[in-house]
Amino acid sequence: MTQNETIEAIKKTLNKIRPFIQRDGGDLEFSKYKDGIVYIKLTGACKGCGLINTTLNDGIEVILMEEVPGILAVKLDEED
């Protein structure tokens, strides 16, 4: 899978996850993909939420690793 194909697969998967995040008042956006790591930004109610690590590690990361080959981890992109 090329870099561009991987990024498209990541975005497609994130779009499937998005409604569940939005249901709780938050949202997510793809930031970048580098060296097997997906960087995302969480917004809305997700920003500053006490369950952000659970959402990120036990939810988003697990789903992306199952659906997109080559994903090693998901991290928050906190650059603004």
C-alpha cells in the first residue's frame, strides 16, 4: 500500500468512527501520518475530557490498527 493509499484508508476509517465521537459532542480530524503513526486532533467535548486516553487508545487506535495495515499507533497532534 502506498503512502497516499494508506492515508486514504485512514481517513475512510476515521469517517466511520466520527459519528460515535460526535454523538458525545466531540469530533476528530486527521492531521498527519508518519512512520506508522497516525496523528489526529480531537475537538469539541473531547478536548480536555478525562476519558481522552481511553477513546484514543482503546477505541480509535484499536480500530485503525485492525482496518489499516501498517498502523503502529495513534497519537494526539497537539500542535496549533
